[in-house]
Amino acid sequence: MTYTLGIDIGTTSTKVVVVDENYEVITSHSYANEADIVGVAQHKEQSVAKILSSLDRCMLGVRGDLGGSVERVHRIAICGQMHGCVLWDDYDITTTSNLVTWQDARCNEEFISSLPKSQHPISSGFGCATLFWLSRTTPNVLDKYNCCGTISDYVVTMLCGGKPIMTSHNAYSWGYFDCDSGEWERETLAEGNFPTQLLPHVVAPGSIGGHLTQDWYGVKRDTPVLAAMGDLQCSVRSCDIGVTEAVINVSTSAQISRISTRHQTSASVTSLPYFDDHELLTSPSLNGGAVFASYVTMMTSWTRQFAPDVTVDDVYTRIINVDEAETEMRFVPALFGERHDPQLRAALNNIGHCDVTIGSIGRAICRGIIQNLRDMFGVCGDDVTRIYVCGGAFNRNQLLRHEAAIVFSDKDLRFDKNCDAAYGATMVAVTS
């Protein structure tokens, strides 16, 4: 019996799972990254070292659980947060920049409009937008490095050596990538004096990215490692959905997605590369669990002015009380704007005299997050009959689950599938 090891490097946490040949989970571990770097308000960066520390803790747990059986791992599949960019030096791979994440907002609308026109929209937080910004504002930073990629691309290179390899999942998420040709839009990028020499070679999802250069927590040297895939695509893959089924994923951000054989886009729906020449129609919202977390943080800060000993868990538990009375309040959850409309802002509307409890506002926020996904997906979801609901935000927040069932009361909602990006990555590896 051989094992496959899957890794998901997320925005807030890192997860590792080991499955056998029958897709049965043998063990899994997850740890918070706690990697955010506090700095300029619009700059969202994370410490690569802290993310790697979370990965190390996960792997220590796997080795502790499996003992000598860890040698049965015969393939490693990695996925992670897309869009973000980290730079490194292949002569000393420990020399890295901070990870500029998908949440980064330094590239304002004026800056984005100054970039060469791509065939696909580009936003702040996309890897190519970040590299344009660095090349124009701090070109000396780029002189320190000769490689770049997402954080998961970096981990593959760290384990396997050589130059970075990127799948079309991550390349498309960076912008200036043509899925039809499988190539970067180099001529367009060159118009803006983009550092094209940094761009990774792009391969199809499921391709081998390299082999371990040495034993790693008991996993043997020369074990193949797949090129890093997108966490969204792997989450959907784990659900093994049909043509009239969709997946809602709410973690830091939020998405609703379905598989399609045809290209179909709108302002709030994009068509992403998936697997086996299929596309993934998705409405990607910047406003997911991070919106609810911001509310919890705000209420904790306010409460501590009167009760200094109150904890975040105390506040969180009170807010997610599903017995809270029904409310007619409507919350627009655009706390972080949206890629298709960066100027959108959050709003709480239709407030009645009974709607002043932290629980009722919490309920409105949860419903707003889910309703926003339904509104963004629009007609793409009309013929969907079943929706699988997954993501870290649903694991603790029963109120969010409750509100999802209300917003999609006309659909068959399922919370019982193991919809998990790390698990989905192993499914790709087993079938590749």
C-alpha cells in the first residue's frame, strides 16, 4: 500500500494530509501560519519563514503519526493560495522577499490603468501587477532575485531544486497568461518594460515539477513532486462534482464555482483553467471569512474597553448563536471591495429597533457573505441542483452554515463531503 501526501498552503493556515490508494485519509495536520506582516495599510505581505514553520510543524506531526510508514509516500502534491508573489535567489533559496499576497491593494486603479492591456482583466494582488509595481517603484529590490512564483511554487522549488515551474492554474491567476497557447503574453509585457526573465516555465496541472533532492521528514529522496496547483481548483476537485453541481468555498475569501466545457464570463464571473481541458466558472469574492473575522475583532476591541478580560473566543461564541432572532437587516459585505468593482464598500441596511444585538448583526453578515456569492454568480447558477459547501469558515461557524441553507433554500446543499484542497491535490496525484 502506497501513500500520497497533499499540502495546501493557505492564507491563514497550512494543511498536510496523507491518503492511501483508496483515497482514505491516513492522517492530517493543520496549523495557523500567523505570518502577516504589519506595515503600510495597503500592503498585504506575509513572512515566508513563518509559513514554512507551519509546514514543518505539519510534517513533524505526519512523521510522528506514521513512523516508518512515512516511507510509503510515493508522491507529493502541493497547492496553495493563488495570485500572490514571492521572489528568491536560486543560488541561495533561503534568500527570499516577503510574500505579497492576493489581498495586496498597493496597485490602485490609476496604476492598473497604466499597465499594458491584457486579454484578461488584471487586479492588484496579481503576481504580474505586483512585479510591475516593484519594477517601477523599487527596481533595486528585483536586482536581488532571479526567480519568482507563488508561495506553493517556491515550496516545490525548495524541495526539488532548479528553476521554478508553474501550472496554468497559478499562471492565469498572475495575469498576462494566455490559456489557449499556454504561454505568457511576453510581447504585451515587454511594452511595459516588465522583467520577463523572472517568469517561470508553465506546465499543465498534474505535471511533475521535480523530485525530492533529499529525504524530507522520512519521505524518501527522489520522490516525485507535482507542480503546484491552485487551491480553488483542488478544493473543487476534492468534491468530484457533476455538471449540475457547484461548490461554495469560504475561507479568508469566498468563491462559488462549477465545471464547464465552454468559456463563459461576465463582470463577476471568470473562467479559470481546471483539469482535463475543462474550465472552472467561478465568482471569486474578496469578502469571505475575513469579513466575519473583522467583525469579531472589532467587537472584541470594543468589549475590552469595559471588560478587559474578555477573549476573542468569548465574543465569537456569542456572535455565532444560531438561536438569535431572525433579522430583516441586509449587509453588503464588500469590506475589501471586489476585483470587478474595487470601489464597492460594505454597508448595513434596513436596520430596525430590534436589530442592535451583536448576534443579529453577525447573522446579517453571514447571510450577506453568502448572498453576495449568489448575486455574483447570477445566471451561471440557475441550473445548479446541488451545492457542496466547504472551507474553513464553515468548520467553526454554524451560523454561516445556517444562513447558507436559507440563501440557497431552493438547492440541495451538502455539508458532508470532504471538500478540502490538500485532499483534492492528492486526488490529482493519484490519477496523474
